Amino acid sequence: MKNKGKNFIAEFKEFISRGNVVDLAVGIMIGSAFTSIVSSLVDDILMPLIGWMFGGIDFSDLKYVIPGSAEASINYGMFIQNIVDFFLIALSVFIVVKIINTFRRKKETEEPASAEPSEDVLLLREIRDAIVSK
């Protein structure tokens, strides 16, 4: 029974120390922080501009009150607001990823090629030279 506990703990240590798990944890934390930035961009900057373009409408206030009930309502404005938020957030993430990929590609093309040939190339050159000298 103790061996199973030790194996479980050792297996857990191996799992948690893998680079992928740490990378995933960092990605989640950065994603959470990025989500708040993008949400603020959408809620505080873009949605007021969109509302202003549509004559000052705040989509979140739109609702249909069910007749005979003062409190029951269908808040279709919040649904519209969430759809617009989703598309704006998706667009923002797309633009950021596109910019990051552009910088990444630019960096890859700027890196100079290695001045020294690989071992395979050296070996092939030796073979070629040996064949030519015969």
C-alpha cells in the first residue's frame, strides 16, 4: 500500500515538474490578465463608441417586460451586448496574435545563418573530394 502512495507522489512530482505544465500555468495567468485588459477595452472604449454611433443606445438596457409581471423580463439587450463583446474580444485577440506572429517571423528572418557547416555537410564534402581525387 505504501508503494502505491510513493509511486503516486513520485508520478505527481514528475508531472508537475514538466515544462508543459508550468508553461500552461503561466499561459493561464497571462490569459487572465489579458482578458481583463481586453474586457476593459471593449466595455470602456469600444462599446460607448458603438452605442454613440447607434444614437446613444446602451444595448444592456434593452429588454422585453413580460406582460402581467413587473419583474420578469427578457433581457435581449444583454444577449446582444455579449455577442458584440465576444466578436470584439475575438477581433482584439486576433490582432494581438497577428502582431506577435509578425514580430516572430521578422526575428526568424533576421537571424543570420550559421557560418560553420554541419557535420553532415563536412562529411559529404569529404566524400565528394575523395571521389573527385580518384
